[in-house]
Amino acid sequence: MTTMPKPTLDRVIYFALQPMLASGVLVFWYFNQDLASGYILSILIINIVLALVEHWRPARPDWVQRWREKSRNIVLVVILIMGAGLVVGFYDSSLRGPLADLRQTLGIDFWPHQWPLLVQVFMVFFLSEFIWYWMHRAEHRWDLVWRVSGHGAHHAFKHLGAINFGANHPLELFFIALPSALVELFFGVGLAAAGAAAFSVTQASIAHSNIRMNTNVVGWLFTTNRYHIHHHSSILEESNTNYGCSAIVWDRVFGTFEDAGTVDTGTGPTEPSLWQKFIMPVREPDDTATAPSNLVA
């Protein structure tokens, strides 16, 4: 049985941190829609807050990342975020015209721009997460997709923290950016897409955090760290659950949801080096246990 946190600060973190951060980002974005750096600023503030809580109130003290490990991950994520910007630009330039033409041809130009903006944000968020759910599930189901996306590199970390939200293989940037790009460009969403992106990154950061938080209410629709850390389990059957990185609702709908504790994370008993993570699409470590190639047909 899970025991309730006793100190007041621990109770606030346990019950309120996730809803406070998620709603705070939406409020910040809503009142600063014209701020060009708003998206990056949101990521920065959220991860600073989570990093401080992880340092002072870690759920697993042995997961507290030393400065060398933390700084390496920060540099990696900054580089990958810059790369993600290039990927988003590529999708925008190559898909905007064709998808707009397809929308007109099919006569489905019906996005409800007149609806409240925050309602549109959540529509984009859940539609994007629906597409990502199936893409992510494919990464874990078929070895070719696992390899081409480099998804194993994201799972290879033994100590998780909020910063791991962006610790992906460069190849996977094309997969991660695609769902929101398809929703935004196919439906002609507009401004709401930016709010959905900020909310999604906030949720992903929280989902990877090393903080003890409650899941009973928030966890009906949105992914919590308890659920997502279970997806990072080093046990194959456990890693093939909870595919929603930001929204858990699709796992509940399609029968892949599991609420259980997690003993160990990673792709195997040891964590690969940074170089070994980079070459995982072509050569995986010998002790890799969570790749689709280990699934029993």
C-alpha cells in the first residue's frame, strides 16, 4: 500500500505539482502568445523547477544524477531541441502545401477556429497523442521501426529525470515531430498548435521526472511519471505498456495501460555509453532485453 507523504511540502508536491505546472504553462502561453521565445522559455522554466524538486525531494535518491551526468544530458537535449526545430521547419515547408491541397480536395476544412482557444489546444494535444500512441507502439512492436527510429537510445538510460524527456536519438526527431505536424498542417489548426506543443513538452518532462507524485485524478487522462517510468522498465513485458508519453487515455482505450511499480529501467542490466546509444540503430548492446526482437511470436 502506498503511504501518504507527511510533511506539508511533500504533500503539496505529491498532490499539486503536476497540475500546477501543466496549468501554469498553459496560462503563461495564453497570455504571451506573441512571445517568440515563449516555447523555449516554458521548457526552460519547467525543467529548472523539476530539477530543483528532483534534487531536494527525489523519489529515488539513487537516481539523482551527478553533475557530470546531468550536464551531459542537458547538452544533449539542447542540441536535439535545436535539431527538432530544423525537423519542424522541414515538415512545414514540405507538407504544408500538399496537406492543405488534400484538405481542400476532401472538403474537410472544418477546424473550429471560433471555439475557445484552450479547447482547441486540447483537441490538438489529444489528436497528436493519438497518432503518437500508434507510432510509439509500432516502435516497440516491430524491430525495423525500433531500429530506424533509434528508439532504443531513449530507453537505454538507467537513471531517469525530467531532462530525459528530450534525450532521444537524432533519428527519432523525425518521428516525434510528425504527429503534431500532421494535425497542425492537415487541419489548418493555426495558433492552438503552439499551445499544444508547450503543454505536451511539459507533460513529457513531468512523465520522466524522479519525483513522488499522486496519479489518481490526473492519471485518468494524462501520463504521470509512475506510468511512464513503468514503460521504461528493463522488463520487456512491462516496457510494452503505457505508450502515451503525455496522454495516457489512449492506453486506457486500447488496453495497454498498466499501473504497477517499477524496479529497474533501461534496455538491459547495464547502461550503454553515449556512443553505444548513438549506434544502436545498427548495433545494439549484447544485453539489450527490451527490443522487439526479443518478443515471442
